[in-house]
Amino acid sequence: QVQLVESGGGLVQAGGSLRLSCAASGSSFSINAMGWYRQAPGKQRELVAVISRTGWTNYADSVKGRFTISPDNGKNTVYLQMTSLKPEDTAVYYCNAVAPTGGRYWGEGTLVTVSS
């Protein structure tokens, strides 16, 4: 089992920055990849960014060039640095971990609100 705890959400003005953190505990050695998803009101949950154990990354087109996902392997933590935030980035951001079996773990989510 893997437990994920997100932090770093909040209210920011458009153009501002935030850094989200996701700390993994439990059987974190069994993680193949970690990522961030988001869900805005009335919309489906969507992938924001993902990073594999080998360092491969992938980003949603809407955040490329603005968001950066990075790991701190010593702390079993993954970060999402968000810059040039837009009102349409407003959502609950969820941390996700993928096990070698394909099983997925989710955090509780952290709210990011970008005001115009």
C-alpha cells in the first residue's frame, strides 16, 4: 500500500506561481511512476504531468512550458512547480502513483484557485 499526501494548494492571482508537493509513504519502493491530475468543477479528471522512475516526463499540452514535475527521491516526494497560472488552471489537483502491477493510488487532493 502507498499513501499519498498533497500540499501547497491555495489562492493565487493570474500570472502567479505555486508549488505542489506530494509525499509518498508506505510501500513507496513499489512505485513505477507518479503524476498529477486535476479536476475542475463540472469537468472530468485530467492528466497534468507524470514522471516515471527513470525520469521520463509527460505533460498536458495546456501546461507545457508553464508546469514542471520533479522528484526528490530521497524524500519520496514529487513536486509540481506551476508558473504563469491562469484562471483555467483552477481545479482540485490530485497526486497519483502507479504500481508495477498497474494499480493506482490517489491522494485526497489539494485545491488551486487562480483569480483573474
